[in-house]
Amino acid sequence: NAGVTQTPKFQVLKTGQSMTLQCAQDMNHEYMSWYRQDPGMGLRLIHYSVGAGITDQGEVPNGYNVSRSTTEDFPLRLLSAAPSQTSVYFCASSYPGLAGGISADTQYFGPGTRLTVL
Amino acid sequence: RKEVEQDPGPFNVPEGATVAFNCTYSNSASQSFFWYRQDCRKEPKLLMSVYSSGNEDGRFTAQLNRASQYISLLIRDSKLSDSATYLCVVNKADFGNEKLTFGTGTRLTIIP
């Protein structure tokens, strides 16, 4: 069981470039999420998915696209990179908590992607 | 005011000491509470859930005070391996979707 995997681990982009951050999980979890973590800001939700074919926006979705064609994969696309998108990006997968939705005690994070936009 | 607030620290504590830190939340509709641990340049991992009656896991004790809207984490007999950043997480239903709000974390360094 690899858990949640993310590629690449590090990436440097120039302003205006596009790229896709990959995320995969092998735990058959329904829910997957993308977060960004910035100093002094805590983890913030970008987009999430409650199942294949279903995605929704989180707190900071602008500049990012997602799709979920399979249970296992949840790629995050940066459409036109900006320096403000320099951050550490974490993908997470989870199974339903007691209340049926995403819960912090059923969530597993990937190792992260460190992105720098010049 | 931030939804979830933590003292960023750093807390520098000698090995073997007891350390405690709090996390305050602003939304009284918050339903469940957790502590995560994040090692330097690693992903966050669940440390423990925080139950209304409080709970203990070895050297770690978590408490919830709904009246004053804060949760606390107490670490007894601290070890060098406890050095990490501790994130407070608050979970509440938001129009049918669970919403997780993360604190910015409290950095703890255990000194030999």
C-alpha cells in the first residue's frame, strides 16, 4: 500500500507556464482534496472531490483546475502560473467520517509538492 | 478574526518537561476537533481526536472547552522526537459538506 503519492516532489516554473501536479491513492477512498500551505496561513483547501466525476471548489480555487476521472487519481492543473502560487501543495484522500463527509480523522496526506514560480 | 488561531511559538522546552498549548476557534457551530502533527518538510498526520470528555493517548492529553471555544494539547515527559509543528483542526458541517479549518500551527522544539 503506497497510500497517497504525489509527483513531482519539487518544481520550478516561470510565470505564465502551465503544469499538472499529480496525485494518486491506492486506498479506494471516495474523497480527495488539494490543499496549499503557506507560511502563516495554515492549510487552505483548493478543490475537492467526493467521487469520480464530481469536483467542487474549496476556499482558494482561482488559477487551478481539477478533474476526477477515476477513484485513484486527482490531478491539479495550474493554468498560468503566478508567483502567488509559490507554495507547498498537499493532496489528501479520505473515507467518510461519522457524519458522512470529509473528516480530519479519516484523511491521509501525500508527501507534498514544493512549487516555486519565478 | 481567524476561524482557528494558534500561538505560532516557537516553544523551546527541555526534554522531560511538560508543555501545553491551546487553539481557539471562533465558530460555535464547530462540531469536531483534532490535533495533527507535522514534521519539518513533511505532510501533516493525525495525532489525536479531541472528544468532549477529553482524551488521553499515552503522554498526550487533549481537552475541549466548548464554553470558551478552545482546545488544548498537553504533552508530558516530552521527548526529542516530539519536536514538530502541531496543527489544530476544526471540522464543521457547511451546507451539507464537511469543512475542515486548519490552524497555522504551533512549533515545538524539545531541547536535550
